[in-house]
Amino acid sequence: MKILITGGAGFIGSHVVRRFVSTYPNYQIVNLDKLTYAGNLENLLDVEQAPNYKFVKGDIVDAAFIHDLFEAEQFEAVIHLAAESHVDRSISNPIEFVMTNVVGTVNLLNAAKTSWKGSYDKKRFYHVSTDEVYGSLGEGSEMFTETTAYDPHSPYSASKASSDHFVRAYFDTYGMDCVISNCSNNYGSYHFPEKLIPLSIHNIKQNKAIPIYGKGENIRDWLWVEDHARAIDVIFHKAKTGTTYNIGGHNEWTNIDLIRTLCKVMDKKLGRAEGESEKLITYVTDRAGHDLRYAIDATKLKTDLGWEPSLQFEEGLEKTVDWYLENEKWLNNVTSGNYQHYYEEQYQNR
Ligand code: NAD
Ligand code: TYD
């Protein structure tokens, strides 16, 4: 089977590419990525020589390019992760989110529809989405299920909600084989240090302030990225057409409790006195429209397909810290911007 994975040079996409390339040697994996600031081919050094892997640089917003790629490659399936993914950036530049997340998704759906000529036997379009489309929960015990009404608040979540609706429209209107998953916040290796956990690890290491928005009371439900990649694998292979699954860790933390826990881990790993890293916590102006709480009910995925998270958060957090401390070169290349030269240096003259 030849699968197009979009956004495979990003955080979650690189884990999905690695999993598929190494687990399924009979599959041909084509990773299409624009290499925006969030795309980093150094996330994939361990699989880039694999015979069943190919990288293509390109923009999903470019309809003609996407159409030609589908014609040339004759994909049998798409796993679509390419997106603008950072809420803060969506607040300052919403249009980029509309272009990539909405227009880019529709371009891929159109190209798949044309290439598959309306016949979806042994074809699949898998759209990877977020729990943020459901909006915000109160502090009670309510959780997002697959039937929770969409109520996005940020430009990021509004663009992802829109893309989800387009995918469902292609299932309802054209009968395209589509599946969608909506996942909670991920953490783990290769996470770009603009998001809460990797940014905090980086800042603690550098003895820089850890910015906490508002009072730090917002709640997120954290899932280890490799558990997300495994869920995508299971859903891709086993879900019935037209199905949606929520994916989550049953692991809710207020931001401030999470960061205090991270500070303790960092003190231990860096040989600092207990309480040293916590002194870096700095409360800053809250994010506009900041959603209070996300929490996923992943019962359907467990009942239907047997998926459950494998890693306890404390263990996962320690593993993540260890990875960032052991992969100083990766982090330095990201913070210096060097990672953006990898494509020119390694690919352009091939
Ligand atoms: P990311 O920002 O780390 O990676 C996104 C990737 O998409 C990058 O490699 C980037 O270069 C690529 N890309 C962006 N615009 C593109 C375009 N126009 N054409 C081609 N490639 C383009 O994102 P991530 O955190 O890995 O998220 C991946 C997907 O998972 C997204 O769809 C996101 O909405 C979803 N998601 C993320 C989380 C999370 O916690 N990070 C949780 C649930 C769902
Ligand atoms: P983030 O990692 O940006 O993910 P998302 O906004 O998609 O949930 O943020 C996670 C939480 O941490 C969110 O409530 C915003 C908060 N946050 C901070 O308090 N400080 C920061 O510097 C960042 C980036 C996020």
C-alpha cells in the first residue's frame, strides 16, 4: 500500500512516519511537508534512509501541485497531519490557519477524489484533528465525547473544526472513505519548543523565566505522543468508514501543577537544589479567549478497537525530560534555526 502522510516532519507526524515506516516494511510511505518553521527533517534521521520512505517538499495549499502529486504517486491512502498547530500564532495570524488547515485539507480531499475516481474500495482518507474543536469544559467532571457539539473558540480550533466538517462532507456527499480522530494535548520527543512542556524544559535548562498564562489554572489532558501514533495506526487499520474517535490520556493537569511537577523532575536531573527551578515560574498576561479545560472520554476507542494509553504521565514526563537533555544538538539546532538548512544541505542536490 502506498500512503501519503502529510506534515510528517512535524512533532506528531514524525512519530507517525517513524511508526509506519518501521512497522510496515511492505508499505510505501511518502511524507509531504512544506517545512514551515515547525517542520524539521532532523526529526526523522533514523528513518530517512529506509527503502520504503520518501520525502517530498510541498505545500498542501497549492492545488495544482497536490493534484500532480496524486497523479504521479497513485496513493491508496492519506493520513493528514499537516497543519498550523499553535494557538498563540493563530491569534496573531489567523489567515495562515485558514489557508493550510481549511483550504489545504480541501485540496487534499479533492485530489484524492479525482485520483480515486469515486471508487473508495481499499482507499482511505484519515484526518488527524484535535479536541479543541469541542470548545471548553467547566471545572466539573464532564468530558468531550464523539457526540459533543463543536464549539471552537480560537482561530486554530475554528480552522480545525472547519476542516473536520469538510472531511465529513466528503464522506456524506461523495461516499469517500474517511475517518477522523480528535486528540488531546500531546507531549514527548521532537516537540517544538514553543508549546508549554518543551518551552518550559528549555527555559528551565537555560535558567530563563517560565511564562504561565493567567493564573495557571487552565486544565489540559496530556497524552504521550507515541500513544497517539499507536492510536492512529489502530484507527487507520480498523475503524469503520465514516467513524470519528476521540483519543486522550485520562490525564488532566492544571498548567501550574504540571509545571511544578516538571520543575521537580528538572531539579533532580540537573542536580539542582529542590525548589530551584520553581523560582523561574513567572505569571504573564493570559492568552485571549483561553479555553479553561479540555478532557477526553476515549471509551469508544477502548471499547471498539481496544486502544488504551500505555504510559503513566510521571514516567512519560521523565522520559521526555531525559530525551531533551540527551538530544542537546537537536534542541540547539532548533533554537539557532540551523534545522531549517537540513533540506538544502541533504536533499536539494540528490
Ligand atoms: P506541528 O506544528 O509540529 O507540525 C505540523 C507540520 O505540518 C510541520 O511539519 C509543517 O511543516 C507542516 N505544514 C504546515 N503547513 C503546511 C502546508 N501548507 N503544507 C504542507 N505541510 C505543512 O504540528 P503537530 O503538533 O505535530 O500536529 C499535527 C496534527 O495533529 C495537526 O493537524 C494538529 O492539529 C493535530 N493535533 C495536534 C495535537 C498536539 O498536541 N500537538 C493534539 C491533537 C491534534
Ligand atoms: P500549548 O502547549 O500552547 O497547547 P494548547 O494551547 O494547544 O493547549 O498550551 C498548553 C497550555 O499551557 C494552555 O493552557 C496555554 C498554556 N501556556 C502557558 O501557560 N504558557 C506558555 O508559554 C504556553 C506556550 C502555553
